[in-house]
Amino acid sequence: MSEEFPRSIQEKLSQEGKTQEEREADWQQELVQVGRKFGGVEFKSVKPKIKTKVEFLPAELDWNLFTEDISKEEKEKLSLMFSELIEYLDSSIITDDFADHNQRSAWEKEYLNLLSPEAQEYYKHNRLGLNFNSRLNKFCRFLVISQEDKNDTLDQNKFEQLQFFLELIPKELNNGDLYAQLTTEEKIERINKLDSLASTVIRLLGRQPIEQSN
């Protein structure tokens, strides 16, 4: 692709003093303009039911809820998955008018690199993406399996709550074929249910940030 998208919006990203909301608005505008110019795609930003700023969420797992038998490898894995779950709740919902995922993938392969690196990350962290919104399921299942294998990894009360939350995750978010059959409105409905669960699990297992505990 020889023609490059004008970088006027991207240049704004380097300006200081912008809020996160203002930066996201810049990235969304950049995405909209690239979509319309290359492929005639309409991208829209939908306000999530829950949009929690990272600084208001527990920053890390509360290891007091775990036994000393948990391995270093498990702790590293859980820490990464927990941070990804927080990252999910701090991300946006972006819709498009592609007919199917094949069209979306083809557009991404051809034109996604025309976006600034920041806007590309914004786009990739779309709550509607199945790989992205499956993080709660993966996190909970990892903990539940570890507990069932060892029977001593996590506080029993917290373990039982996790089992309950797993049952509440919409089944389409665990099955790519089912998810692909949903309309955009149905996907957003499922995501809104997932968001409240993710927020609850983060607070259930997280250590309160210092600024909140004072």
C-alpha cells in the first residue's frame, strides 16, 4: 500500500496534558477516518456498561488468600492473568459493519498498520474480541483447576465463589462458533454481563490499592 493516511491525528497524541478519555477519542477518530478512507468501514465506539479506571482497581492479587504451597510458576501465571483482566476492564467497545470475521481479518491485515501504534493497541484491546473477553474464563478456570488438583491453593470460600461465577459467564463467550452467530447488539449484551463479573472477581481476589486503604 503506497498511500499513507495523514498523520494529523497521530501528531496530536504526542501533546501533553490530555486525559485518557481524550486520548481514546483521538484514537477512535483516527480509526474512523482510516476505516472510511480504506474499505468504507464504519467503526463506532460504544460506552461500556462498566468502565473502571485502573487506579481504582486492586493492583495485584492478595496472596494472603493463597496457601504457601502455591508455586512460583503459578504465582507468575496468575499475576499476568490478573493484570490482563484489569486491562480488559479499562478497555473500550468498538463496533464495525464487517459482514463476518474473515472480512475483518482481511481489513486488519491490509490496513491496520496505517494506524499509529497507540491507535492499533486501542483497536486490539476491543472488549468485543473473543480472545480478549475470554480472559475472565481463563483466569477462573486456571484457579479452579489448580484448587481441584491440589485442594489447597486458594481459600475455600473464595474458591466456591469462583465456581459460582464460572457458571454465570455467558456460554457464547466460551465458544467461538456460538459467539460468531451473535449480532453486535447481542455481543454487547453478553459483554455487559461479563464486565460486572470481571469487576467482582478482581475485587474478590485483589489487594486494595494503598490509596484506597487509607
